[in-house]
Amino acid sequence: MATACAETRPLYSIVQLRAVEQTAMATLPPGTLMQRAGAVTASAAARMFAGCGSSAPVLVLAGPGNNGGDALEAAAQLALQRIPVRVWMPADAHRLPADARSAHARALEQGVVFVAEAELGQPWSIAIDGLFGIGLARAIAAPVAGVIDALNRRDLPVLAIDVPSGLDADTGALAGGGTALRVRQTVTFIGDKPGLHTGHGRDCAGSVVVERLGVDAALFPPPVAELNTPGHFPGAFAARRHASHKGSFGDVTIIGGADGMGGAVLLAARTAALAGAGRVFAAFAGVVPAFDPVHPELMCRAAQGVALGSGAAVAGPGLGRSRTAVDLVARTLGCALPLVLDADALNLLAEEPALQARLAQRRAPALLTPHPLEAARLLGCDAAGVQADRLRAASGIAQRFGATVILKGSGSVIAAPDGCCAINTTGNPALATAGSGDVLSGLCGALLARGLPVREAALAAVWLHGAAADAMVDDGIGPVGATAGELPAYIRRQLNRRP
């Protein structure tokens, strides 16, 4: 379970939120929460309508469950405000749940017009998605799937109620492997959900607004995770004293760089330097360059004999999977330094039980930074299985290896062995480029070398890495064509901003 902090953004599972909802409903008149949900949805929709510059009607999509009831309540309240509204409801009104039937009656009382599927192609100002909520477990079938796909092809602002239809609110996967609506904003009720922020969540959910609906905070259990914010890692932004020196900020040793892959070590090493490490050693398994012409302050060494006596170590960037690589990972695991394992070090760890045993014997902190395929190798499954439940996968690796884990991807997941999970909110597709993972590993190494606790270093590194990519895009660099080598300077800028 996640531990609360000063800037906590808690995330709750579907099971937890249903329990909270049932407890709250037991103390309220029937339909109260649905009416509140409809009211806050109508308010958000009215703001979106006012800003869209169109006088066309609002399209409300109302499904067969309580999510559809929320949509019908919103439609009734929009009509009461004299905002033109039309409802498409691919469901039998007589089979709606009791509260939703009452909402349907109120919509009719306000003169809301219901339309047929054939009319959905006409112009709309905005749409409200109330088709399916958190209870959906299967792929959406026709004709609704076709309507969702058609809406995804239109440039139409969409507001989702609680969760975009078709998105798994726990995992961020597409329910049943089907389709999901991509919306501009999601108004989610009672508590925030992990699936809105990882996997397909960031593409589907847009901006997320949490509306508690007046539910008492005392009813909430400890969350399953939380969103990553700078309040989790204040040490990353600590001001430097005038009397400091290079030894104050630690050494970072990057071990990797088999023949033909030396660039990975240089990317990680350059990042470590620009992220504030006192000294950086670039240790190559293959040919050792005399120096780095871009950053000659880096010290280039042969990996086989490099000292591992101080600071932090990073193993894996461009390392390869040779016998020499295995020996280097084994040696690194045997050192007493905080250690980052990335790339080929993770693949070798998955293949070699002896390396796993060495990791289990370590007392110093270890941080693993797999992408989904590397995570799948560590878990003995496939990448699709990892992506189907990213929180579970990250937690499984953390607990299996007794290490902190960063599962990279959209909405990177940071998991600790004790079960604490966080989802990162920064970053964009500019990071989907070769070498961005090497940059992240070097940043992790620099933060560990400065003395940050391993979980704090992981949270800081992922947030800074993503924030740097966001700043790059704001400056017109990417997302198309952005390169990993452009990231370190933006990371330095983020560190010096001290939010």
C-alpha cells in the first residue's frame, strides 16, 4: 500500500472504491450520489461547451448501467440550463438500475431529446461519454464499438464520466483487448484510479479531475498507489553550499559499452555529469575511447578493472550478453555501492540464477529499470502480460528481487519491495527514442551518488526525465525527431529550477 505524504495524490482500486461508495450510500437518500455526479458532470460539460465556440447540441452517450444514469442526470441538468442536448442510449430504459431509471425520467421531464444511431454523424459541440464505467470487464461489442471508433476519428471534445468507456480503471489496459474512447477530460468520482494514468490511460483519459461527491475522507482505505509529484523527492532539489566540492556530490561509474554500443555508456555518463554527479567514470566492456570529445570531463576506463569503491554504479547500458558481460554484472552486484541495473544487465539477470542469488545477497540498495519486454523476461511472461497490469508487474519484480523498480512506459510505475507504488505523470512520446533509457539510468546513478534514498532517487529520476521531455517539446524539439542526447541539458535545467 502507498504511504501518504504532504503532496499525496492517492489512487484507489475498483474494489476499494465500490466499498467506499456502498458505505457512503447507506447513509444517504437513494440516488444522492448519482445526482451529485450528474451535477458535477453538467458543470464540467457546460464549461467545455462555453469554450468550444459552437452552438451545436451536446451529445450525451448513456449506457445501460449507473454510468449511463450519471449521464442522464447530466443531460437533465444541461437542459435545465437551456444548453441544447441530445442523448443516444443503446439500452432499454426499462432495464436500467433503479437510480438510472429515475435519472431517465428526469431527463424526459426536462424535454431531453433521444436520438437514433443513424443521427450520430451530425455536428455536435461536445460529447459526454457515459456508456460504460468501472465495471466493464469485456471488450465493447457492436454497435457501441463502432460508435466509439467513429468518435475517435472526429475532432470532437469529449468529456468522460468516471472513466473513458473501454478503459480498465485498475490497469490502464483496454478492457477485453477491445476499443476505448479517447477523451479530452475525465471527471472521475469519489477517488482517482490507477488506470487513468498508466498504459493506455494517458492517451484515453486526457486531463483528470477528481470529484469526491461529498464522500467523507474517513471512509477511504490506504490507497493502492499514488501519483508521483516533486513533494516525494525534496532532496533532489537541495541547494548546494558554497563550501562544497566535487566529492560532495559523489562518483558515478557506468559499466557497459560492448563493441559497437559505446554510445549507451556515453549517454548515461553525460547525463550523470549534467545531473550533478561530482565525478563520472565511463567504463567500457569493449574498446575504450581516449576521452569523450563532447564532455572531456568524463573519465573513460576499461570496465574489467574499474574501481567500485565510492558513490553509485550503473550496469547495463550497451553491455551486451557475452560471458564477459556476465562477469561484469556479477562483479558489480558484489560491490557495496547503490546500484542501478538497466538494459542487458536485466536480461542477464533474467537468464542467470547465479546473478539472481548475488542480487538477493546484496545489502546495498538496488534499482532496476526495465522496459516492458525486459520486465517480461524477469517475470517469465510476455510483454503483453506485463502491460495488462503494469502495477502488478512492477510490484512482482520488486518483491521477487528485493529491489526498487521503475517499469518504464507511458505512466511509468515505481514500485518498492514493501508494496509502495507510484505512477509518474510527466513525459511524452519524445521519450520513445533509442537511448532515452540510458539517460534515465545515468540520472538514477547521479541521484543515488548524491545520497538520496533509493525510492526517492527513483521517483525523482522518472519525474525529471519526463519533465525534461515536456520542456523539450514546449521548446519545439519533438516529439517527432527528438533524440536522447538532447535530454540531459533539459534535465539539468529542471534540477536547477527547484520547484
